[in-house]
Amino acid sequence: MTQIRIALAQIDTCVGDLAGNARKVLDYSSQAAKAGAQLVVFPEMTLTGYPIEDLALRATFRKAAWDTANQLAGDLADQQLGGLYVMVGTVGTDHAAAKPRNRLVVLHEGRVWAGYDKHFLPNYGVFDEFRIFTPGERPVVLEVFGARIGLAICEDIWQDGGPVADLAQQGIDLLLTINGSPYEEGKTHTRLDLAAKRAAEVQAPMVYLNQVGGQDDLVFDGGSFVVDADGSLLERSPMFTEDLSYFDFDPDANHQRTSSIAPMPQADEEVYTACVLGLKDYMDKNHFTGVCLGLSGGIDSALVAAMAADACGGEGVWGISMPSMYSSDGSKDDAADLAGRLGAHYDVQPIEPMFQAFQRQLGLEGIAAENLQARIRGVIVMAYSNAKGLLALATGNKSELACGYSTIYGDAIGGYAPIKDLLKTRVWDLARWRNQAAQAGVGIGGLRIVGNERRESGRPLPQGIMIPVASIEKAPSAELRPGQKDSDSLPEYELLDRVLAAYIECAEGRADLLARGFDAVTVDTVMRLVDRAEWKRRQYPLGPKVTALAFGRDRRLPVTDAFRE
Amino acid sequence: MTQIRIALAQIDTCVGDLAGNARKVLDYSSQAAKAGAQLVVFPEMTLTGYPIEDLALRATFRKAAWDTANQLAGDLADQQLGGLYVMVGTVGTDHAAAKPRNRLVVLHEGRVWAGYDKHFLPNYGVFDEFRIFTPGERPVVLEVFGARIGLAICEDIWQDGGPVADLAQQGIDLLLTINGSPYEEGKTHTRLDLAAKRAAEVQAPMVYLNQVGGQDDLVFDGGSFVVDADGSLLERSPMFTEDLSYFDFDPDANHQRTSSIAPMPQADEEVYTACVLGLKDYMDKNHFTGVCLGLSGGIDSALVAAMAADACGGEGVWGISMPSMYSSDGSKDDAADLAGRLGAHYDVQPIEPMFQAFQRQLGLEGIAAENLQARIRGVIVMAYSNAKGLLALATGNKSELACGYSTIYGDAIGGYAPIKDLLKTRVWDLARWRNQAAQAGVGIGGLRIVGNERRESGRPLPQGIMIPVASIEKAPSAELRPGQKDSDSLPEYELLDRVLAAYIECAEGRADLLARGFDAVTVDTVMRLVDRAEWKRRQYPLGPKVTALAFGRDRRLPVTDAFRE
């Protein structure tokens, strides 16, 4: 058999944008053909975007997706690309199934040529596929230039048995999987180990093609790769950027030749870049060109502003200092210093006149008066958002959100929260890492997210550090009353974050936490704060469902542990 | 065989409150025993509450639920109730299954006696059970005093085949189902038709025991019933209230005797009561004793205030009039009139001083200035909520929420939105119905939600009408600029609501809507508004997921139809 050149088209799709996604497939296929590829692989649900959730259940959307696949097959043929095998994911329908299918189709010679339906439909964590899809029933082997290529979609390789086991029995020359696998810290190694296991199972090399880009609250990290039958790495695409790489597959060889292997970022760079990519794509896909946020001089808003500058350039960032009578001079200076370093717009809007206007009528005290300050700031940030068409950013971190240490409709306002899944200790780590990268002259240009032209920001690298050292070093404070410190209300963050990780991430109970050596007072304090905050996070009002199809639902969050063992 | 007295314990459980739910089972079982019952049936997932969503996945919670069931069996025996067969739902675990089970257990003679696991796990609409449970594998027939009682849980009877088909083959004397079936308008008849079909299938009478009460955004309407093998209605419990009724089952009789049959409310009363029960239970389960809301003089806030007064008494309602320079005198008078009729607290907080304070610094125009007014009102309502510990109510209706005709962090603030699933035309209908009921002297006391002592409000019935006629009759206006009318921005509600029903409830596409006879301009306007509002509704900031278990997710709402066919 002859060698087959396979193009790994690791692209960033947009949910619902059928025309835009199809256009991108056409572009990448054209590039791949020029580079001599015979087969081009795109990510899971390429045409529809992923995850499409309940959009799959709209018949009009499914019909439009079907029309798009046919139109695209025709367009490829019109551009003399009909000889290519173009593998794309989409939503499929057939009369035998009650629900649609998560389908891989091959576009070839102007036609939609073959279909494989995903067998294992993940229904845990961020996935709800069993809700919207019917599982596939049969394995599919594609014969391309004499080579037998077995197909699988994402979760199919994460479960034992099923289609991969069938393919192993049938015998294949290559296992090819398309994926929409969301980023999680450290997942790269898990995927490689899994791929090595499956390659051994089918006794053939395996292609793992992953989606890249942010979609709502998910970030897909790309990092597509090829392993040989013995598990050795043959190719790896870069993380966090669109990419077109090639793997020259020789069906007759015992061992395949190694292609390019992109280096891996270190841990802090990886997480930071994931956050920036998530924000950048949220802006792009929702047509925002700039952001606005409150700059308090503290570490959270400083890190978010740095991420925003990396995502859209400092000129797209509106930083608003909103000092009160309780704001220290240091905080105001740090905010101004940060904005200058980032090249961001910087406005000062003192809140005291509004605070006095409210207080003359309401005369609030205690927590209500503290919340009032945060809410006045929320109104100002939203005024910037409305007046200038900016995306309002929330600057809360995971530690304070978990404990309810924030004000609903105050500092919690915004359309996107870049650091909502970072514990406070991680926020400090990333700020230090970003400064080191800037000092080393790496800056924005060195981040992988500017790996292709779409992500090029074009602005000069910041010199020296990006985030004022004072913002990193000082004791955290909400500055809503004189001398207030976070540690008045919360355990020290070093301790708090370890308890939160065990309680939230590991779903441990009180007995488990005590067995880890945490003291009972801390454990009870944190559990009470987290359980109460569960309710505070429900900022969109609940209300009764009266009709058959009401609006979207609130899901019970997985952190309630109000019972005590 | 002897006759068996079956108690239908239609109770209101609370998710996560294992001890409270168990206490209620003990109380009702004791009452039932005194009335001579041998068997007491409780709703689906009695001990855990329903729906427990991802709480089922916490091992500590499952262990606590298991301990609760054992403790309860012991407590029943200690109170000389060990001879009763007490059927409760709970979460079960076994070593063979990866996920927990939705289980029915029988408590008898101090032990947890038998278990049936739900087979069909609904995974559509508001249900996500396949996500958290493993399906049961075998049917269970219970022998009680010689009678063969087949068991099923909720969705098991909504699907053909499965356990009911097995039971029909085995032969049973009675089919007994426990349910957590959420309210939908008109669902009573659907359930009755279904039950008649299943009773015919198993050739035996069928007991349908449903949960009652509000849980987050679901309302369970109760209305438990018994049908004979020929489908005739033998018993019906009232809707929207806890209830303990009895069915004397004679295993030897060809036809069972009819027991009490509660009357059905008419359509407007049914929907109104569902909304009040949802609000009342949300308050009770979250320990709120009062509410606050803005009273604009318009129909939406008037209806919400009336519902709140019905839920917790007028003395628990804080109505806040927040006039601006654009508020008409009529609006202010109507708000005061309403508060007086309801016996609600009534404060006037003009917003002009705050508006001027913001505008001196920000100088906003257009929509940004309109939103500023709504957000100042939001800050004031939240100040009342914080200062007095009140639940803030959002007053938006489904028509305006669907079209994005509201201000994020403004009129959309609040923890609960009693009319968020009512189209505007329905809001008017319910206001008229509530006035008629008040005029007829029915008032609060006549509503079914005060059918037991827990729901007794004790306050006198309002005399005459409750909701000022002017609020019902006048043209809707947001009063955010001079002379503004809703009809400036939206189609007339009579038309709008029909388009919304087709587009949202029936998931129709553009071609379908045109085929119904709607004009193209209206269809395109409404589709554009709804699709844009999909994004506006996401008020809690999205953010990237970085760790294995992040906070709860946003679900794609089912109304996006941004493509055009």
C-alpha cells in the first residue's frame, strides 16, 4: 500500500455557526491539499460546534446542519478538493432513533460519504450527551487507499469494550478519533496514557484529533497527537492554538516515522493560557472587542486585567478605579500603576457621592452598607459596559466564590469571570509567573495563543513586570470598612484552599477532612460557608415551571453537604 | 384475602433534609396507623427529597441517607408501628452499579425490608436522572397479606415495556407507583389517561402517589389518585396541599369501592395556586419569612405582590415604590392602593437623588441611562433584602424575559421570580381571576394551599378586589423615558405571546411560524429578540473550567435559533 498523508486540522469552532464552521473546514482542507494530504481530520461536531446541548433537539437546526454538510461536500468538489477524504463531526438524524446522533461523516467526491455514530455518550461532569443523543450501534471501518481505518469519537476510547474492542477483533491498520475534550490541568498525560492503551489494544497507530478554543465556560486545549502501536509519541500539535500538522502514515511499516512534536508549557503557563484563551474566544464569539472591570489595586482584578490585556491588547481594556472612604492610597496607586503597565484605559470614579445619596434615604448599617458600596461599583461597571459596548468582567476567584465572600449584583456582576475556577493561592502563583514571563521578555508574543494570525495582537511586549509587586504582596482586603482584612472572615488562604480542594474537588465529607488533619473549627467554618454560598450563587431568579417547556433550568451544584456525619 | 387499608401520604419533602423528611414519615405513619391503615405510601425519594441532582453523587450523602432509612425503621418499631408496611423512596447504592439507584424501600418490623430500583431514568426537559442513577434491572412484586403488589417509580409507567410489562406477565393484584411528577398545566388528565392504560395492562387497580410542594424551580402538584382495573377513578387527593387519604383495597373484588374524590380547580386557579405554592415553599425551605419587591403600579409587580401576600400574608410583604421623573402619578397611586389592599408594608424611595449623583459623574444617555434607573432600583430592593433578611422577588414575566425586555442587575434582580413562566396575557388573566375570587369572598382562605395547618396564614380575607383595576387596564410601560410604551419595542402582547408559544414551547422554526400565518416582520423581530435574550439571561458570569470539578455549569437554553432556514 502507498503512504497516506493525514492532515490534523485542530480548529476552533463556534456553536451554532454552521456557515462559519463550514468555511473554516473548506479553508483548512484547501491548505492541507496543497501540502499533499489525502485525508483531513477535524474535531468532534465540527460543523455544529461543541457542545451544542439542547440545540440538538431543534429539528430546524438539525436540518440546517444536514444541508450544510451536503453543501460543503459540493463546495469541496467545486474547488477540486473532491478527491480528499474530509472527516468532520456533525449532528445526525435517522428514523430508527428517538434522538439525534453525535456523528462523524466523510466528505468525498461531492458527497456525504459514510457515517459513524458515537457509542458512549458521556453524562457526567460537564457532559450531558445521553440527554440529547441516541448511542451508535455498530463500529465503522473505512477503507482508504487500501488501509483499514477504524473510527471512534472521544468518549468511545475512554470506556473499555464497545467500538474499540470490536475494531480490535476486526483488525485495523489505524485508529482515528475525533474529540471535543475540555481542558483540565494535567489532562495531557492522562490522554497519552489512554491512547497508548488503545493503540496496543488495536495493535495499530492512533490519531487523536482534539478541538481547540473557548466555548462558553469550557476551554478546549487542542494538543492533538499521534501515537504508534507501541505507545510511542509520533506527533503532537501545540496546545491552545489552531494548527494544521501532518502525519505520514505507512500502512506497511511496523513502526511509523516521528513527525513534529510541540513542546509542553509548564503548569502555570498552561493554566494562565487556558484562562486567556477562554476569555478571548468568549469575546470573539460574542462580538466584544473590549472589556471593562473595576481595578481595586488588589491581586484578583490585577490578574484579570493582565489576562484581558493578553486577550485583546491593553487598548481594549477599560480599568475603573472606584475608591471609597475606606480605600487606601496604596490601593489607588497600585491600580493606576497596573493600568499604565498594561497600556489600559484608566478612569477614576469615586463612589462616595452615590453612597451618600443612597445613605441619606436608606441609612444602612453593617453588611448592608458594605454591600451597597460593592453594588454601586457594579452599577458603574455596567454603565461602562452599556455605554461603550464592553464585556464586563467579574474578578472573583474560586476561594471567595466558594465561601460566598462576594456581593451579589456587586463585585460578582459581569458576563465572564476569567479566574472563577482558580483558588486564591493559584491567583498569586499565576501573577508571579506572568511577571517572570514579562521580565524574561516573553510577554504576550511568547504565549501560545498568538500562534496564528487570528490571535496576533500586534502590540509591543510590556517591559519589566506587568503586575505591581504591591498587589501581590499585600494582605487581601475588600476595603468595605476601616481596616478590614479577608482573614477577619475567612481562614488564611493557604489553609482555606487546601480544605476547599478536599471538600469541593474530592467531594470529601467532614470525617474525611478531619482524618486529613484539618482542625474541626476550620472544617466546620468552611463547610458552613460553602453550603450557604451554594444558594448565593443562584443569582438568576428561580421561579415556578408552569408550561411544558420552560426556560433553562438551574442545576443543583455538587457542593451541598448540609448534613453532618 | 382480607381487605387492605392503604394510606396515601402525599407529603412535601425538602431536598437534603434527611432528618426532617424522616420525621414527617414518622408523623404521617402514626396518623395512618391510628386510622387503621396497614400500608402507607410516600412519594418518590421521600427521605432525600426530589430532585437531588448531583447531590446523589456525594458518598457522604448516600451513607447518611442509608443510615436515615435504618434509623427510621427502628423508630417506627419503637413507636409500635413496626407492623405497618411503610413505603418510602430514597437513594440506594450497590456494589454492582457504578452510580446510585433511585430506590423504593419498605420499612417493616424495624428493618429496611425490600428494594425496587427505578428502571426508566428520565433524561429530558427538567429531568437528568440518567446522569446520576444506574437503572434497575428486575421487577419487584411484594406480597402483603397475601396480595401481590407490583411496584413502579414514576417514569416506569410513562414508557411502554419494562417493569410494568413484566408485572403484567407475572400477574399482580395491585400496581403501586410512587412519583415526583412536576406540575404542568393540564397534566392531570394526561396522568389519568396513562394510569387507565397501565391498569388495563396489568388488569389490576393502580395507586398513583405523587409528591406535593415547591422545590427550587419545580412545583409538584400532588393530586394523587387510585384508578380501578377498568380505568374508573376511585380516589383523588387534592392538588397543591399535603394530604393523607385512604383506599380500602379488596384483593378479591372485581371492582373496588370508590373513596373520596377531591374536586379539580379551574385553569386560572390551578396556575395561580401553583405559583403561590412554589413561592411559599421556596421561602419556607430557605428560611425566609418575608419578601421585598419594587411596586411600579404596573400589572406584573401587582400580581407578584398579590401572590406573595397569599404565600406569607400581607404583613410579610415589603412593597417599595421607587418613582423617577418619568413615573406617572397614576402609577404611584396604583402602587399605594395595591399595598393598602394587601395589608403590605409600603415605602416610597424616589430614585432621582441617586440618579443625579450617578449622572453628574457618568453623564449616560439612551439605553445606558434607562438601565441606570432600573439598576438603582435593584440596589434599593437588595438593600431592603440585606437589611431586613427578606427574599427579593423579581417581577418579570415570560414574555419580557423571552424578549430580553428587562435590565440585568436592575428589574431582573431577586432570588425568586414567581411569574417568570407566565406569558403577559396570562398575567392579566390571573390578575382578573384573583380579583374575582376576592370579590366572591373566596380570598386566600379558599385557596387549596391553606388546606392544612402548615399553610394556614390566619389573616382575614381581603374585601373586594385585590389588584387595582387601573393596573390591569392601562397600557404596559417601563416608564424609563417620557411617554415610553412596551409596544414601542415589542409587538402587541396578544400577538407576541402567540408567536412566543410557537417558537419557544413548540420549538418551531421560521418556516413553521410563517405557515401559521404570522407575518414575516413580526416573526423576524421576535426570533431576533429571543435569540439575543438567550445571552442576556446568563447573568452569572461564565468562566473557564480549569480543575476536574468546577462549579456548576450553564446549560445552553433550548431557544437558540440563530440560523435561518
